[in-house]
Amino acid sequence: EAQVTQNPRYLITVTGKKLTVTCSQNMNHEYMSWYRQDPGLGLRQIYYSMNVEVTDKGDVPEGYKVSRKEKRNFPLILESPSPNQTSLYFCASSPRTSGSRETQYFGPGTRLLVL
Amino acid sequence: TQLLEQSPQFLSIQEGENLTVYCNSSSVFSSLQWYRQEPGEGPVLLVTVVTGGEVKKLKRLTFQFGDARKDSSLHITAAQPGDTGLYLCAGPDHTGTASKLTFGTGTRLQVTL
């Protein structure tokens, strides 16, 4: 089944404790992206990657890191989480570029609470 | 970053009613997409509109792209409880690189029996 998977789905952590949210897609998509979703603010792009070893900042990259060592995986790293990073996170992928006319396939989301 | 504003933010209607939600911007978009997000899930693409004035239909949903490609609307005829969800519009951000996708803040729709 073609899908985007994220792990974990739910995570409670404390300020400053490094964490990684994994994202994997099995559709051989070139483009992958991370978003955070907050009430009243909608979905905001954190980072994106157009291919292996190619990543770039989205609209809200501060406090996050990403890597794209393999085509299928695009982990999101929070080196020192803070309470303002409490949010619902989505990973997405699409076949080629951003999806100006292409479908973005979203994962099920990771709900993060930073205490 | 180009902004997309959606209205209304919330809409609660009864089954069988019609409704329209709007997605507006001061910027021109080469295309716009509409997604629906159900609780506990990620957004799912409904449609992409690419030509000014274009109208697309998906069963009871009608999508229109404005002539000037700055706005779009979604009209639902005879809403059903299964239409409940968060409706998001999205468009490519060309201020920097076309690789960024900008989302509107969404319209949360609830359809009751």
C-alpha cells in the first residue's frame, strides 16, 4: 500500500531533550516536506527536500533540523525542544517538485507535547 | 510568503444544506489545490485548479478558480455528515522558490443530522 508513515504518533517530552520524528514513504517520491499545524495558523512548512542530500528551509525552520540521506526517509530533528514547538506535525511527499500541480501525500501526523 | 485567507473559519450546518467556502489572496497563483482533513488524519487532496475561471466538479463539490487566479471557492450541494472536516486551500509560493507550498488557515465544517 502506497503510504507515508510517521513515528511516533504521539510524544510527550521535556524541554531540552533531543528528539527525532521519523518519516518514510514507499512511493519513490523525490519531494518530501515537513509541516506543523497549529490552531488559527494552519499548516506551515518547516523544511522541504527536493531530492537526496537537497534540503531547504520553509517558513518556520527555527529550532528544527532535517536530513535526507535516503530517498524514502526524511527525519525531523528537534535538538533542544521548547514548549513553543508543541504542535501537530505532518510529513508529506510528492512525485517531483513541490506540488504546484501535484498531489502531496500526507502522513497521519505526530502530536508533540513539550513540557 | 504569499498568504491565503479562508472564510468562514467555522461553519456548522444541517444535512441537506448548501454552503460555499472561500480562499482569497492578494497574490496571483499559478494553481490552487483544495484538501480535506478529517480528525486524526493528514490532509487529502480533493482537486487542483490551474486555469483562471476554471470550474471542476467532484460529485456534490464544485470548485472554481477566479478569473484573476487570486481566489477560489468550494461549493457543497446538499451537505452530508461525511463532508465534515477541515477544508484547506493551498498554492505554490513563487516569492522565493516554487518548491514551497502555502496553505490557508482552513474552514472547519460540521454537518449534523
